[in-house]
Amino acid sequence: MKMKLFAAAVAAMAAGGAYAQSSVTLYGVVDAGIEYQNHQPAAGAGQTGGHDVVRMTSGNLSGSRWGLRGVEDLGGGLKGVFVLESGFSIDDGKSAQSSRLFGRQAYVGLQSQWGALTLGRQQTPFYEFGLAFDPMAISTKYSITSQDPVFSQRADNAVKYVGTFGGLTANALYSFGWDTGSGAAGELPGSAKVGREYSLSLTYSGGPFSVGAVYDETNVGTAVSKDQVLRRASVAGTYAFGPAKVFAGYRWGHSVDTIFQVANPGGQNTSNLYWLGLGYQLTPAFSLTGATYYQDFRGSGRDPWTFVASADYAFSKRTDAYLSMSYAKNKDDSTMGVDGFGKTNGTANQFGAVVGVRHKF
């Protein structure tokens, strides 16, 4: 009897040890390059624009970052999870995302076979939609984010659910104050909708084909102007055949009591953004990507184009070198630069190119 009790105690201790298994992973990306751009805007008072520039830039294909990812097995298929991810500029060592310590992601939650429920600062469904359907995978330099930066948006104070069931993935987010770290309003007593954001996406992948749809509504108002809202919806798809992959997508945008784009000179409140792209794996180590983005501001002739071409060579699974080029073509009074609206000299067309190296750990 004593031996049986001892054996039972040992088994219980072993089960308890297995029950509490956990791990924490350190990871990151370091990405830097040398960039050329022409037609620079004036840098300050008394200075003229239109000049060229050669400079070092951080985070060109991927934002430079380091992070901690943790998981604990709680038993019965339930896990505790957390992520703390910090962005930085490798050229000067400064923190990114408005100098936040963990500006890229900072969340904690629970995960099971039914999905993950997390709380904190998180990537929005629009962000993850862009990762899947932008040909450039929302590269920091020269991607769909130059036409609409919301494709790389994160939300503070957010509750998020992600569940995958076969080929279908559902992603939903609700934020009580989407950007309070940068001074935007949110979580105000008596003004619950100020700073509020909610978003939902559904994607399906099966064999070589994938398709998705996403909707986002963000309140950008204040306690005085509570009804300033930006609405976006997008559909996109990809199809892979052999070493090639085709991308196509459309994003509708509309603003209420505000303009749709901060640097939209005409102040239009409705926008249609279209894109096409092709990725080609020339060899196991060498890949090519091309993309075209076109934005139509309804009721205006200010409709800019952006063209992107990129080549990437992988020395190993962790280290690669790249060359990316972009050309922004403006029409009428649009102010599109290769890095976004207002980033060129007035309405001048702009060319940019960056060559760099990236290491993942």
C-alpha cells in the first residue's frame, strides 16, 4: 500500500511538471540599407526642395525589431501566450513606433483549439490581410503602405480573436482607444466611441489559391468632434502556379466628417485602391517581385500610381541581400512619393532605390 501511494505521488508530481511546461523565445530582425531618392521635399524653413539624397535607412524589407514570445501549457489543450516586440532603427539605435518600448506588439492571452483571445497592443486584421495579399508583404520601403499606411496599422487597448478551422481563418479586433500612445483620444468617460476601432477579416486558403475580405472602422475624432470616422473594406486573392504567384486586390475607403487621406490635397472623402503583383522564385535562393498600385480619389483627377520591383538573394535561411526600386507617378495635384503622400517635392514624380542586407534570429 505504501509503495502504491508513493508511486501515485510521483506520478502526480510528474503530471504537475508536464502541466506547467513553458518556453520563452527571443527573436528578431536586423535590416539596413543604402537608399537613393530624387525630388526631396524642403527639409525646413528657408530650404528649397527638389534635391536628391543618398542615406542609410533601417527596416527596408522588414522593420528592424527584437521580441520575446512565450507560451505555457495549462493542460487540456489550453495555453497561456504573450508577445513583447520592440521596433528600432538600426542606423541610429532609436526606438521606433513613437519611441514606445514595445511598439510593434505587446499582448497576453489564452489559446486553444478554438483559437486565440489576446489583449494589448496588436496588429490589426488589416495589417495581417496586407501581409497575406500585398505582393511586397507590406515592406517598410515601397509597398502598399505608401498608398495607404493603415495596411501596417496596430491598435492599442485591443481585444483580438484569431481562429483557424481547416482552410478558413477568422480574425476580429475591438480597440477601446486605437492610438492613445501617440496622443490620440480614447477610453474617454462619456465618449466611448472616440478612438474606437473595430475590424473583421475572413481568409480562405486551399491548395494554390487563397482569397480574403476585411473591414475596418476607426474613429479619429476627439471629445469635441466625436463623429470623425474612417471606413475601409478590401477583397484580394492570390494564385500560385509552379515558381510563380499572382496577387490582385481592391480596397474601398470612405471618411465621415474628415478627409480620407491626411495629405490628400483635394480633401475627397472616398477612395478606390487597386493593385496587381507577381512573385517569381527564380532559384531556391533568388526571388523577384513586381507590383503596381493605383488609387482613384472619387470626384478628383488626383489619382497617383506606384510601381515597385524587388530582387532578393538568400545566403542562408537567416541572411539575405536585396535591391528594391519604386517609382511614384502623380496626376494633376496629387502628392504621392515612394514613401507616401507628401513625401515628394510638391507634385513631382519620384524615384527611389535601396540596396541592403537583412538578418533574422
